Amino acid sequence: MNTLNPWLILLVAIIVEVAGTLCLKLTTVVQGVPNKVFAGTGVAILYIATFILMTIVVKRLEVGVAYAVWSGVGTALVTISGIVLFSETVAWSKLAGVVCIIAGVCLLHISSKQPAGGTGKQGRQEHKITNESHPQQ
């Protein structure tokens, strides 16, 4: 899986997480113990799979961007899915919130492509951690 594009893996992680969240909703709306157990098992399996996929993603993408895309796009998709699949309320403020989430994710993605303060080692601050104690003055 290391040769796959990390953005493709992130997309799969988002879809799996949304499916897990929808299963979570199903645990509250389905009737009968077998259906609730099936939906609950789906939640556990899908969330574990999501975290495994996200572990792969954050090794190859900036953690802030990966998490923002994962949570933002996931939130937008869950909101839209709730409206479509479960007849949840549609309000202009809910839709505006989804638009803001998507805009914020886009801004984070754009900012991750721009070097901070230049290119190469000159543009980055490097911190060295040592165990040396500082002399008392």
C-alpha cells in the first residue's frame, strides 16, 4: 500500500469513516438485537480500518492537512448523508457550515503547498533536543 497515492488512501479512509458513522446512526434506528449487533460490529470494524488507513496517510502527508481533510470532508459527507438517507433537517445554516468546512479544508491544502519562509533548510526552523543542562547564572 506504500506505492499508492496518499490522497487516494485518504479518500478511502474518509469513505470508510463515513460508512462507520452511518452504521453508528443505524444502531439507533434499526429494530431487533441482531440488526443492532450487526450495525455495532460495522462501526467497530470500519473505525478500526479508518484509523489504520489514517496511520498510513499521516506518514506521507502533513498531519494537520490530513486530519483537516479527513474530518472536514467526513463531516460534510455525513451531514449530506443524514439529510439524504435519514431525512434530517435541511437549514441554510447547516449548508453554510458545510461550505465553510470545505473552504477551510481547501485553504489548508493550499497553504501546505507553500513553503513557510522560503525553500529548503533556510525556510524551516530546525530544533535540536539535547539532554544538556544549562549553566546557572
